[in-house]
Amino acid sequence: MQFLSDWLGTAQGWLFETAVQPLIFQFGLGDITEEAFEGTEWLLIGLCELALLFVVLRPLEALIPVHRFTDPRARWNDFLYTVLQRVGLFPVLVFFTLDPLMDSFNAWLRMREVRPFDLETLFPGIGPLASFALYLLVLDFVDYWYHRASHHFNWWWGLHGLHHSQMNMNLWSDDRNHLLDDLLRDAVMALVAVAIGVPPAQYVLLVSLSRMVQSLQHANVRIHFGRIGERLLVSPRFHRLHHAIGIGHESRGKGTLGGCNFGVLFPYWDMLFGTANFSPEFARTGIRDQLPQTAPDGAAIPGRDYGRGFWRQQWLGLRRMIANFGKEPN
């Protein structure tokens, strides 16, 4: 862990001095130099992640795909989400919104001499790798319930449905989310990390590891981890059932919200709380209301439009959320 932190710090310094700092002074933004240095860490991690995805997962999708792409544009749109999420627009939004809020919250705690709870104090003598694994487990537990809640409340599903509307799921689909949904999740996870005492350097690595595993889960690859492995780590097959039409986001195929396989990294929580589905199939992905319907008089009814381009998808997500406010959760 110390080696990774040292390497990341060295690379961060080089990237900041070489590219970020000159741009800051070029645009007269010298007053945010310190904040920009912190943001460079996320930029560096995002660039490394993109490189790994291209080198590892993209060839696998070509070698062992689950399905043939029927809409190449949809994959390109998901790629745009990934770029915006990891090295583009979204880090900027976080930089100007979430980061200042978290800094203010930490300053508020310090002024009142309130020390956040440190999870490591419960395990004296715990090593760095063990503490990293402990933090990962706790954050994944929170993520499970956050994810499950987004499938329970109608207004929230209005946003989260965008993520499930990809019928050509691929390695970039993990980042196909509504910006508001992403901001809510990042705020919750950051608050939990502060509450349990996750060191900032470890938090960056925790987020990066989680994102890389989730990219694998969404990849169009015919991969599973076997009878035992499927119960240790969420596999592409296990997660694909979560995206399956009529299965993953519906309660027993009845069209009401619910579903299965909400685990983000580990399937333990699904097994513990009765939401696991280990069916050995690579199901078709999407949402039932996207499919054309037949009216009682035999007329064809087109499926629901979730949008094809980025801005259209964001706008329709807001409309679904607003339309679903006040409705009872399923």
C-alpha cells in the first residue's frame, strides 16, 4: 500500500507540474492551485483506468462476446460517459461541488474538536492490507443498500433506469448514469468514508479498484468465476442478470420494482439478504418497457424512449424522476 501511495504521489506531482499547473496560470486561476493539485490525483487515476480498460477488457470483448452489437452508437455513447466520468466533466463537477463540501465538513468537525470514528481502532495492530480490505468491505456493504434503494423508490428509479436502459451492455456501461445519481452516490460514499476514518490516499485506491471491477462486470464478455468464485466476487454473468429484462430490476417478473444481484463488488450481501440469483445464463439486457407492446386492439405501441444521446438521456431521466415523485415505493 505504501509503494502504491508513493508511486501515485510521484506521478501526481509530475502530471501537475507538466500539464495542470501551466493551464491554471494560463487562465488566471492561481488561487485554486492547492485544490487543483488534489484534483490531479483523480485525473491521473482516471487516465490509468482508461488505459487498462483498452488494453485488457476491449480485446476480451472481441474474443469472447456474449452478444453482437446491434447499435454501435450506443457503445460510443457509453464510452463518452466513461471519459466524462473519469477524466472529463464529472471530475470537474465534483471538484467544484463535492470536494468543497467535504472540506468544509472536515473543517467544521475540527473546529468543534470532533474526531471521526476510526474503524481501525477496533482492530489493534491491523496491517495496511487488512485495513484496506476492511474499508472495502464496509463501503461495499453501504453501496449494496444504496444500489438496492435506487431500485425501490420510484423517483430514484427514474434516474437509475438510465443505467439499465442499455440493451447492448459493454465495458463502458458502468458509467452510463445520470449525473445527479452519480453525485448523490459519491456524496454518500465520501461521507461514509470520512465517518469510518478512511485515509484519503486509501480512498482513492478503493474507488479506483471498485470502478475497475465494475467495468469488468458490465463488459460484453462470456465470463463467470465458477461455483465457488461466483460467491466470492461479482462476475460479469452474475451482474448481467441484474441487468436482465424482466429479472434484474423487477420483482419476480411482475413489472414492479425490485430485482436481484444488487451487490457491487461482493455477492455476500445478496446471499445474506435473499436477493442473489446464480442462474447460469447470460441474459438479454434492458428494461421491459423499452420493448414494443401490443394494445388490446392489436395496434403496435412503441417502447419507452430513454434517449440515445447524452443530453437527451439526462433530460429524460430528470423528467422520469419528477413524474415519479410522490408515488408510493413498490
